[in-house]
Amino acid sequence: MDLYSVMPVRDRARALEWFGVFFGRPADEVIGAEYLWQVGENAWVVIDDRDVRAERVGGTMITLGVTDLDEILARLAAHGIEHEPVETYSNGVRHVVMLDPDGNSLSLAQAPASVIQVP
């Protein structure tokens, strides 16, 4: 199964810059008006500024599991991307929320090393 999570945005140029910083690279693929970042073997985050998506701008929420939360947050801070306070859940998962320029919510979650399973 594949996953394509579409993030409707108002301003493509502004979104491309922000998401480029967020992911640490430009889009991996461009298909028509959609810009795609591959975030897993079969998982993609897509930005789309077409008018057909206008009513949904700012309403998307996704969470990405990461293994290097502190490094990512340091890189984002160096580029002026702010985030809410990092929370630590009772199971040890560290979680943080940030908003793109349009108000779409992107969360990062890191499980404690004792929970991470290596295949």
C-alpha cells in the first residue's frame, strides 16, 4: 500500500522553500502541479496549490516518526522554523508540533531507543 498525504498550500514558492527546509532537501519528484517528498518506502508528502484544494488550505495534520528529533529541530531552528514545546508522553515518545506558513500541522515523534524495533 502507498500513502500520499496532500498538504494544500496558498503560495507554491513559499511552501517549496519551507518544506525544502523542513525535509532538508528539495522535492524528490514533481508531477504536474504537485511536489512530492518521499518520507518512507511507499509514503509521500505532497504540496499542492491548485484552486481545487483552496478550501482545505491549513487543515492538514500529519505526524512523521523520526529517529533524530534533536538534530531535526536544531536544523529547523537554524532556518527560523519554530515549533511548539516538545512533549514527552508516559511511554517515552517525544512529540513536537510545528505549522507550515499556511497553518498545516506537521508533527514529529521519536520513540525511545528501547521501543524502536530493528528489522
